[in-house]
Amino acid sequence: MVPTTHPRIRPHLATAVDPRNPRYVHMADRLGLAPSLRLTAEEFGWLDLLDGTRSVAEIAAAGSRDGGLVVAPDRLLEFARRLEDNLFLDGPSFRRLVDDPVRPPRCVGCYEGEARALRRQLERFFTGPHGPGLPTVCRSGGNLRAALLPHIDYPRGGITYAWGFKEVAEQTGASLFVIIGTSHYSQQRFTLTRKNFQTPFGIVPTDQEYVDRLVAHYGGGLFDDEWLAHLPEHSIELEVVFLQYLYDGVRPIRIVPLVVGSFYDCVAGGGQPATRSDIGRMLEALRRAEVDTPEPICYIISGDLAHIGPKFQDPLPLNPSRLRHSREQDHAILGHAAAARPAAYFQIIADEADARNICGLPPTFTVLEAMRPGRGKLLHYDQYVHPQGRESVSFASMACYNKPH
């Protein structure tokens, strides 16, 4: 369908002047649904006209009548068609994607796009050098309460994922996985989605009844920025792929995708995150939703550790001393996480003003404070360092077990 009636530019777009040729402007999709589009300066000026209140003919007539921006109807119509074809209008093509109950895979390239090749790729993380070996999947029972997993790309973090997911497979009989991950795009604190997640392994359903319970206990606002929080986000998808690999042919599983935005205000303003009204409300909502859930839940924390170096606007050099210090700080916060001391975990990060950009802070604190597991165990730790020193990212897998009765 061509948007000839009342064309409207859709949300979540960004524009920037082409640095190599200022006569052009690049328009990019923050949702990651479409490649960027190059506009002339004249076309860029037309964008404000496409606000959904007037037809193409009315826009052209108004410009001629009022002495405003004059554009021929046929040129404006062709421009609108081009925008619609490239998913930049809030029209039928865009709505089909964002309203689909299934979220398509966004991270193919980080992992293989064909199921058999993907299975071989993941298997190598378990069986290759430094891998933990293939898991034996627990059919029922188990003592695992939560697991911290990376969300870095598989080529760098695959072995660390394998160590964590082997423990998940062997230490929980749960079929419901509440995945709480870092939100990299949205400014909202907490965002849910009801969408089911698709990967090359198929579709994993989101547990709608659990989502209903969590919303009932938390209140409104959990879907306010759903598109931006979930469509381009990788922190949920990269955990789902491993869960599908583990449980294919064993038992059907369901997920709950919840992403958590920045805790910068807590770090900068002082005071524990649990004292913030929205965080405290979510902690209580998670506890009450679990009480209302008639089956075991396994919580998956999707979060990495330090991000340091020039890539992250970090002015300090990545010398051996600094990398060693960052490893020591990582192990200090992981020690508190393993001991289920979320306040102490947070305080180390706050005391250094989150200078190392611990992106896993929000989901890790949320799960530890809400669930208060018993003992934990560090399974694997790694620190990636770019060969030219542009960046270092660290990450770990950790298992947290139920408290003994």
C-alpha cells in the first residue's frame, strides 16, 4: 500500500549530515529494522511536512498558497513511496513488523543463521579447548536459582557462555526462564515485551500469564518503550539461542524477556538502588510474581562486566597495570555477587563512579536483591583486550543456588 493519504514519519529515526558530502543527510533506523537512507538537503526539508495531518495534495497546495515550502505533488508522492518502501514511514510495512507477535532474530552474523551450522557452532564452545564439555540435561529438580551469563558476541564470549549454560542445563529442571538483561537502547528503567522470540532454532514462546502477573504487581509503564528496548536489543536473544540449543527435544520452555535500563542516577546520587521507588517496586513485583507462579523459575542474568578503553570514551590507557586492576575489581564484585550481597556489589561500582562501565549492574543487582539466592559459584571469567588497545571488555558466568532448607 502506498501512503498517498496522510504520510507520517515514524518514530525512532536519527539523522546526521554526511561528513564527506554535506549536501546529503543520512537517516538511520534506531530500531535496526532498515538500512540507512541518504537524502538530499531538499528531501530532508520535506520530512517536517510528513506529520500525518495532511495528504500529499494538501501539503503541496498549502505550500503554494501560503508561500511556504513548495514541492510538486508527484515528487512528494514519489518521496513518500521511497520512505514507505524503506520502512521509514509509519505505514503498513512498518506496522506489520512492529506489531508482529514474533520478534525476528537480530543477531545473525554474531551466530550462524542456519540451524545445523548454529548447532555445530555452539557445540564447539562446549567441546573445544577450555570448554566445559557437553551437558547432561536435568529433567526435574535441581538447585539452581539464577545464573549470570555474558551477552558479548559469541566469537569472544562463547566459552564463557558454555560454562554457564552447562550449569543451567544440569542444575535446574525449570521450564520457565525469566531473562533479565541490560537495556542498551531505551531510557526506560524496566521494559517488558509480550513478543515471542524467533531464532534459527525456531520460536520460543513468552509466558503471557507470568507477564500478566508481573504487570499486575508492578503497575503501568512496562511497555512504554517496547520497540526501542527490545527490537534492536541483543541481551535477551543471545541467551535464548543457548536455551533452545540445550532443551531442543528435551522439554518445551518459555521465557519472560525483561530489560533493565541504567542505574546511573543511583551511582551519581548516592544511596542503594533498592531505595528508588521504581526499582523497589520491581523487586517486590518479581518476588510476588514468583509466589504466584505454580512452577519453578530459573532466572537468567544477561550482563557483562567492565568496558574500558578509547572505544568507550575512556581517556586512560590500557596498560598491563590498568588491566590487572580491572580484573581485581571484577573479582571483587563477583565475590559479592556469589555471596548474594547486592548492596556490597553495588557499592564497589558506586565507589569508582562506575568508571569501568559495568553494563551488567542493573540486571545483576535486580536479580540478586529480588531473589536473594544462597551461595554462588564463579564458573568462568574472561577479559577481552583488543590487539591495538582500543577496548577491553570483561565478562563471566556464575551460578547462584537456592538457600539450603
